[in-house]
Amino acid sequence: MDISAVLAMLGLDFSRMLPHVVSLSVAYVLAFPIGWDRERSERSAGLRTFPLVAVAACGFIQATEHMLHSEPEAMARVVEGIIGGVGFIGGGAILKINSSVRGTATAASLWATGGVGVAVGVGATDVAIVISVMTFATLRFLAPFKTE
């Protein structure tokens, strides 16, 4: 039994799913380098967390767009919820140890990765690419200039 037969049995249409699979995959791929950088730097969030944040943000947009396409205010509330939720996740990456604070770059990059997912979800893939590249470049190339 092939995948299309299984999908048909479940009442799913692969031709309708394909654009979502593509968008979710793009969000995943754009978040992966950011997660790789954080993992490589042994940060609290890394290779698994960042792609999951982007995929979830993209998925929330895509799951609601057919209901809210003609209601921009309602879609704005969905985006606001995603921004707040990802900010909450990022807050968990920030640690205060004695007089120093650590994890702010990880928190900010989680937030940016949520932006990547939202941008892909609304069809602004060009914006998602720019966010991803700028976030990765900031983490990778500005680290040597950071003072402890």
C-alpha cells in the first residue's frame, strides 16, 4: 500500500498537504543553522529546539489561515499569540547566576526563529531567509566581540 492510498483512507488529499509540507520544511531548514550554532556553542536550546519552534510557528499560521484568511485582525491575534508564546519559551533560556545574566542571545534567537516560522507561514519566505541569515550571522560572527 503506498502513501497516497493511506492518506486517501484517512480522508487526506496529498495535493492539499504538499504546500504545507513544503512550507514547514522551509521553516525547518531555515531554523536548522541557528539551532546548529547554539548546539555547537553548548547552549540550553539547540539543534532540536530551534527547528521545532520554527515549524510550530509556521504550523500555527497555516492551520488557521483557511479560517481567518478574510479576517486580518484575527490573523494578527494569532501572530501576537505566537510571538508571546515564543517569548515565553525564550524566557526559560535566560539564567541569572550571581551578578551575571546568561542566555539572552539564545532567547533572542529563539524569538527570531519564531519570526522565521511566522514569515514562512504567511508566505513571506524572503523575509524568513533574511531573518535566518541575519540571526545566524550575528550569533556566529559577532561572538568574538562579546565581552564577558
